[in-house]
Amino acid sequence: MMSIASLNFKNISRKTTTRNVLMYYAKERDYVKELLTKAYGLICLTSDNWNSEHANDEYICITAHWVDKD
């Protein structure tokens, strides 16, 4: 169906998708680590809980606040 809707559509496997997601995660993780090592002064961490009513899942989100050189 997608190849009819878009001639440029390329079907990729589950393994390729997993590999790409993990690669992007590692790239962004390293970027955040680099940002935090360059932070001037203190880093303030805030946490919050989030509940999904439909899937009965619970998540904890951590937010970091800091002042950069700009």
C-alpha cells in the first residue's frame, strides 16, 4: 500500500529500525553529555511522574536546567 501511495517509499526491517534508533539515541546521549560538561556552575534536576491511562504504564521524566555561555 505504501509503495503505491509514495513511489519513494522504501520498506525497512525491524532490525534496521532498531539499529537506527539505538544509533540516534547514542548520538544524542553523547551530545547531552558534552553540553553538560561545558555547563557553568550548577545543574538543577527536576523529576516528574507521568501515567498512561490507556496502557497502565508509568514514566519518570528528568529535566535538567543550567545556564550556558549564551
